Amino acid sequence: MIEIYEPYIPVLLIAMIVVVLAGVILLANGLLGPKRPTRLKGIPYESGVDPVDSPRHRFSVKFYMTAILFLVFDLEVVFLYPWAVNYNGFLADPGFAATAFGSMAAFLVILALGLFYEYKRGAMSWD
Amino acid sequence: MSAALHPASAPALAQALSTPHSLPHTAADLVAQPWLASLLGVGAIMAFLTLNVLFLIWAERKVSAWIQRRMGPTEVGPYGLFQTLADMLKLISKQLITPSHVDRPLYLLAPLVVFAPVVVAVSLFPFAPGLAVTDVDLGLLLVFAFAGLGIIGIFMAGWGSNNKYALLGAMRSVAQNVSYEIPLILSALAVVLLASHPEGVTLEAGTPSAHTVPLLGTSLAHITLAQEAQGYWFVLVQPVAFVIYFVAALAETNRAPFDIPEAESELVAGFHTEYSGMRFAMFFFAEYTNMLVVSMVATVLFLGGWDGPLLPGPVWFFLKTYTLLFGMIWVRWTWPRLRFDQLMRLCWGLLVPVAILNLLGAAVLAEVL
């Protein structure tokens, strides 16, 4: 069981080393650089104008729509990957080839219809 | 372009691939201890990435100067080659300003979250047979996953900065990145479909015995091998996927004509407006490394990776990668920026439907080939 994960161990180690390395670089900058904070350096940079109000306002519902669309389509892709990886294997079996193509074609058509519906409802228009 | 062009390397790799998960000649086998190998791998990759970023920024400035009939950097070193090195040294010695009222944990962690994943993503690539830090089955998916992690860091930076420009830039950036990830992954999927051969393909390696290797389309090494075995690069059978991938990759890296997240004329610098010193340099580093990552993915998926006649594998790999990078720089200095609604319509109204159709086309094509 563990052998399957063996090639991934270097990835994990590299991720840890990179995080430590990045921390060291930032720390070095903190030690090397000057430390002279002033009130003006501390205020948000808004082109020289003193900031009015907090930046955290409500934002457009379009962003939520985009996020939901992304979630839906990303899930579809999750279903598509195993199919794509095995597709040439399915084709080698003459009895199953038509099913392998047809079922996924139907899935993709439904997906495309959903996309068309969303488009017509204006989920992707930002005017 | 067949495997016969690599008589020395292909059989070894083919043999290694037929016994899964034990690639010889990777750093992990040269040095028995995995942590030591990883340390060496990170060292080599960081050295390469630093050089790459220094070179890319210089190249970007030189190419833009050339397109706009200017000189570009000339003062520091021959042809201004050491200009970015000098800039880097300056950034290290600058003051790290932490503005008041920032969300400290988010603000301080954001550069790390943007920086670390792209470096890990680079370590997953096979630059040539035997020249890889590690070779994992799900390499392609891991690269996309790590490249996608950066979006979280971008939003952390925008939200934590307590700055209107930063938050607006981050919102736009996230919306753009998640949208263009769909056509990006769908176009890659067409290649995964064509590259996978669970039954196995025969690599004619010019040796006494040919090898039959089952190919898994999500492994970057296998995708390259599939192109070697079939004798053509996937850009020839999937030109539409290549174009979709390239356009989506430009958007994923926030580059012109899709650079509204940091549209400097309206948002100062977008999500990293409030960052200074090395924290800013890390965003910059991640941005240019991300360009390299998407170009290397395109090289593996569509241009045959290390495959090519006469020249050794790594030379071909980087020749293709840097040609694509030159294309990205060229596009940036030639096209004007899109408006946000145009950007979204291009993605959902054109790229996604065409990518879905293209995927169906690839499924038909797999039957014909």
C-alpha cells in the first residue's frame, strides 16, 4: 500500500523545505532591512488620498455566480478525468466502445445544455 | 520523433515505467535518503528558478523595449543583463513595511502561500529521461493543483491588506483564475485522453527487444512517451486544444491582455499594492515562475516534452519552453487589455463550449487513430 505513495514523498519534502526556505528569506529581509515605521507608511496606499471608509464592502453577486459555476464545472472535470485515462482501454473492447463514447457524449451534451442555459439567463454577463 | 532517437535512454525509461514507481536515475535513487535527495532537488530547482526569473524579467524588458523602439536596460552589466540582479539585491535590503490595520496572519502568510506551490510544481516535471526530481502518476493533476493553490494566497493578500485597490484586484483575480481554469483543464483533458493507453504502447527503441508500456495520461513522463511512441506531437492532432490552453494560460498567469487584476492605470498594483521588500519580490518571483510552469505544461502536453532529433532532451525541453515564454511576452506588449465583461464572455461564451466540443472531437479521434 505504502509503495504507491513512495514517489510522492519527495514532493511532500520539497513542499516543506520550500516553506522553510521562504520563511528564512523573509526573516533575512526583516533583519537586513531598515526598521523605521512612521504613521504615513502605515496607512493604506490609495494614490495619496487619505482612505475613507473600510475597504470591505459588499461585492457584486456576479462573483458568487462565477464561484458556483466554477464549482459545478470543476466537479464535471473530476468525473471526466478517470474516463479519459481509461478511454483507449474501453475502445480495445469492441462490445464496450460504443457505450464508453455514448455515455460520456450524453454527459457532455447535458453539460453543454446547462452552460447554454446559464449563458442565456445572463449568469456570465457583467454589464 | 520516435523513441529510436534516444537509443541509450528510452529502453531504461521504458523498463522503469513497466515496473511502476521505481524510476532509476532520478535524484531519489542517486542519493538513497529521500530527504537528502529532496534537499538537493530543491537546491537545484531554486538555483534554476532564480536564474530563470532574473533572465525572464530582463527578457521582458528587452523585448518590450525592442517592440516599442527603445533601448531597455543597458547600464548594469553587458546589455543590462545584471539589472534584475541589482534590483533583487535592492529589494532584499529594503524595509518590510507592515501597514497598520492589516489582518496580520493573512497578510504575512500570503507571500508564502503564493510562492511555495509554484516551486513545488516545477519539481514535478521530467526534463529528460532520468532528469527528474520525482515522477508521480498524477503529475499533471498535481501541477494544476499546486498552480491553483496560488489563488488562495492572492485572495489572502487582497483581503488582508486593508486596501481598496488590493481587495478589488484580488476579487477580479480570483474570478478570472477560477473561470479560466475550466478551459485550461478541459483542453489538457483532450491530451490525457489521447496519451493514455491502458493496454500499452510499444516503444521501438532500436534495441534487441521492444518494450510494451502501459501509459497513464496523467503522468507527465507518460504523456511525453506517448508522443515519442506515436511519432508526432499532440499539437498536430489537437491544435484547437493548444490555442485554448495558451489563451487560458495567459489568463491564469494574470498577463496582458488579461491583466485587469493589476491594471496599473486603475488599481496601482492590484492585490500586492501594500507589499514591500522581499514580500513583494516573492509575488514577483511566483508570477514569473508561474509563467514558466504553464509553458512547461504546454511543452509536455502539446510539444512533445524532451522529444526531438539530434539535440539532447533537456535542450529541446527548454528550447520549446522558452519559445512559448517569448510568445507570452510578445502577446503582452502587442495586445491591449480586455474589459472585465469581455474577459468573462470570452471564457464562458467561447473557450468553455469550444473546449467541450474539442473533447468530444478528441474522443472520436482516438477511435480513428
